[in-house]
Amino acid sequence: MKGFNEFLRTKRGTVAAGGILLAAVGILSIPANALKYAKPEHKVQPDKRIPFWNPGPVEVEPEEELNVVGADVMDEMTLGWVKMMRRAYPRLSVTMEARASGTGGPALTSGTAELAPVGRELLPAEEAGFVAKFGYKPTAFRVATGSVGSLGKTAASIIMVDKDNPIKCLSMQQLDNIYSRTHKRGGTAIANWGQLGLAGAWASRPIHLYGLRSPNGIEWYFKLEVLQGGDYRDGIRFVKGKGFTHAFNVAADDMRTNPGGLTYALMANLQPNTRVVPLSRETGGKCVLPTTQSVYDHSYPLSRYVYIYVNHKPGTKLPPKVKEFLRAVLSREGQQQVSNDAVYLPLQPDVIREELAKLDTM
């Protein structure tokens, strides 16, 4: 495994991203098929306000294991966390299986994993299987920030429109009003561009909507984050292709001859005839494009997290070995493993404090 990771680092070469202020346009050079391997995006280091890890006492039985099962796209930083635990507790057999995000939830449900790194939110069926067995939901801990634009590395979602569309900004409420029929963020339905203030030929032009067929992690994140779990309106063209790259390309291709389109997508899906729309959290608020800085500090509204899920029965204590693994991940050293990945971004200190406070109650 050591030789393999050294090989990966060698293949990556020198980090080419221009520091923390990498502009969104720079991400367009990322190949659309970069699913498991991604070129370095940044040189962001963990915030110095994040505390170091002081390993606590963990009693270990002979041959006792701590099993970590989950996302292959998180494997390098997960291996770093595993090595931290092995050094701190040399009698504990810390195992790691990195196959796919979709293996984490089922492994937690079956009991073959005590920690499940997942590069997205659990899908409804994954969570339902766990709840059906245990009667409560798995507990999620944010452990890193998703990438800016690396396909397959939990990239920030974008809103993509025709390059000639004059819309300057969209708010989260406006997106909800465009995509949903339940409008959990308030407001009323938006069906044409004139309702968003566009004039001339755009005033009466309908908004042609696209999306991904479920189950899909990107679609589920959009539904949770933008629609707050609400229901989609009728008339959305949900695409299912050979992968989310192909599906979003269908939307971009359709916009060439059908002006007025809008879809959520990823930076890697931009085509010469499309562009990214800046987003604001509140209507009339600051409009933000996805850059390394805005994704790192989550000022860009559709920045994402990746998680470790654990089985924690309410009212009980987490096993010390599980708790210490999470404390390690949420330490300065643990976030250094995220920085070393150079694609995923470390957490902000306030997020670390929130996750550690949650962990302290367990």
C-alpha cells in the first residue's frame, strides 16, 4: 500500500493550482472522466486554530479490530487517519476497505464496519436499511470539505445556463421556487425568466429544467440543500445516462437549440455554450462563484462536505476506539491528511468545534 500511494503522489506531480484563490474558470481543465484520480487543486493547509490530537486511553483486547469501510475516492486521507490510529494504538488492528461510497451505509448496517467514510450524504434507501434494523438513524460527522471541481471527488454543485443568458445571480429561494412545487423556502413558483427580472426576448421565455434521475448523490444533495427535502415540480427533464457527466452533457447539448435552459451540474460539465451562475444564500444577498476560497469557507452556497457515519444508539456511549478515531480525524493532524490529498479541502475551525462538541456528548 505504501508503494502504491508513493506511485500516486509521483503521478500527481507538482501542485499546479495557484494557491487558495484558484478561480472557478481554472477548473475547466479537469478531464471529464477523472472519477477516481484527480489532479491536485490546491495547497490549502489546516487552520492553525484547529487543536492537535492528544490520544486518549483505549483498552484493546488481543487481536481486537477497528474496521473502516467506505469510499474509494476518500482512500488516501482515510489511510492517513488509519495510520494515525495504528501509531497511537499499536495493539489495535485498524483495517480499511475502500470500495465505494455506496458500501459504507450497508457495512455499517451489517456490522462489518464501525466507521463508514462516505463521499456524500447517505441515500434514502441506505438510511432506511439502517433504520429498519436499529430503529434510529446513523450519525454523520463532517470530516472534510468537498472539492471545487474534481469529478467524483464530491465537487461543489453549480447552476449552469446558456452562455448568452443575462441572469446575474440566483438565490437559494429562487432556485427552490424554480425547481419545487412545495416551496419550503417560501415564495411562489417561477416558471419563466421574466419573473427573475430579465427583459426583452427573455421576459416570456420559459425556464427549461434538467436534473438527474434518482437515486443519485448529486441529485439527492440538491434536493436536500436547495429544496430542503421538498417535492419537484412537474415538467423537469430528468436524465439518466452512462454517468452524471453524460447526463449533464445532454442538458448542455439541448441548450444549444433550446434556449432558456437551467440545470444543476459540476464545473467539469461546462461546455462552450454554457456558463456558471453566481449564487446567493438570500435573495438580494452577496453573489458568489465557486472558487477554492469560497468552497473552503462555504461562502459559496452549494459547497459540500464528506462524512464518516457511525452507529450510535441514542443515550449510549460510543466505543472509545471509535471516538478516538473521530477525534483524530477532527484534529490538526487529521485535517493535514485532508490537505495532503490536495483535492478535498480541510474543515474550518468552527465546523471542527461543532463536530467535537457533538462527539463529546457521546
